[in-house]
Amino acid sequence: MVRVKSRWLLFEIVEDPFIQDSKVVFPHTPFNITEEHLTRIIRETITIHHGDFGSGMAWNTSVKWFNSTTRTGIMRVGREYVDLVMGSLFFVKQIHSMQASFNILHSSGTLISIQKTAIERDRSFYLEEKERAERKGQAYDAMSRIEANISKINQLEAH
């Protein structure tokens, strides 16, 4: 039996800025989407831009984890077709009705490396949120959110 080798991609969904009252606004609207829905969007994009060939070659592409608060996720892609998938992600300009795009943050051959990077990214995001809340005089429980994300990320398996 042949082992299927994979690459792991850490990605971020970035909402496109818009101009309002002659100022550039960087929105952060609530975004609830599942891993399955993101996988479907990615596979549809691959099919649109690479046809049946791309669809067949990227059969094992799937989003394994997604955090809707930080808008970061982990995706597994077949090693030979990582460029095909990354090229297709460039053409995603809308998710649901929101103007957004994918930003690849890190690529790795091992799940452990991508998990460490995702944990560091989420930790820094939540600590920044805590600082913003404290400046406004609000309470923000960053540690429980960080611990919850660490447990979710560590539950990922390579299969």
C-alpha cells in the first residue's frame, strides 16, 4: 500500500476593506462558517479553475480546523497538488455574501509544525484582544479562549 503524503497549510480569511466617507474601513463582521463548508468552497473553486482534472487531483483537500473568531484555519492538501490548490485559493473573492480572500500564512509537511504556528497565532490574537478590551475598561478572558483553541488544535490527527 502506498502512503499518501500531505502538506498542511495555515490560512487566514481576510475581509476586503471598503471606502466609507472617504476613509478606508477594515471591517470585522461576525463570520460563522464550518470546516465542511470551507472545504466545499475550495473544491468548487478548484473545479472551476482546473476542471475535472483539478477536482480529481485535489480529492484529499480538506479543511481540518477553522476558528471563526481569528479566521484562521488548517487545511490538508496532497503534496503534489499544493501549488494547484494555492493557485485556486487566489481566485476566491467571496465567501457567502462577504467580500473576502484567502491568505496563506504557513506551509508545512508535518501537522505538529502547523499546529505550533496556529497556536502561536491564536495566542497573539487573543492577547491583543485582551489589551484592547482593557484599554476600554472591559473584562476579557483570553486565557480560557487560548486554552480552548489549543485543545481543539491538538485534537487534530493526520488522518
